[in-house]
Amino acid sequence: MAFEVEGKLHRLFPTEQKSASFQAREFVLEVPDGNYPQLIKFQAVQDRCAMLDNYNEGDRVKVSFDLRGREWNGKYLTNLNAWRIETAGEAGSTSAPQAGADERFPSDPFPESTNTPPPANMDDLPF
């Protein structure tokens, strides 16, 4: 599952060599949530550890990540695996359609110009 979130880099940790062939780097993103901002921990693995080298604590970023879960010794673990990090509000990052976006549901269902009719295949039912 792919997700995106924007926030402020709260903490960057160094890359850790977990085994001879595996490395991981964790970072914490501060995400606004009303009066109580949330501190969310992510991880980058393998060659994606280097994508954090261009950022500093306090930078505003947008993180694309996958949600992963597994069982280990009767405990259930959840990881947020980051696969892309970019500066928040980067030019063109919000206006370009996302890969795999469903064309039946436009990003702006109420466009500024109302002279054009809505697409014929627009279906407002969620199923």
C-alpha cells in the first residue's frame, strides 16, 4: 500500500548496517494534528538510505511510503518504509497526476471553469 504525508523532519538517525547485506536508516516526521502534532517514525532501507543525506532536521518534506506488517515471535510489527522524499511544496509535485491515479475521479471535482460539463464516466458511488 502506498501513502504520502507532509511534515517537518524532527529527527534523522544515522544509517545502521543490520547485516552484511542489509542497511536501514530511521527518521521521525512531525505531522500536524490539531493541538497535538504526531511524531511518526519511518525507515529507509538499502540504497534509499542515501536519499536522506540532502535533508536536515527542521526541513519540510513530503514522504511517499509503504505500510508493512509482519509477525515475529508472537508479536506484530508495523513498518513505514519510505521510498521517496522530496521538499514539501516542490514545484510541479502537487499538480502532476500520481502514477496509478484513477481517472474516473479527478483531483479537483469542482474545477474553476463551470462552462464544461463533467466527464461522462464520473461515478460518485464508492463501489
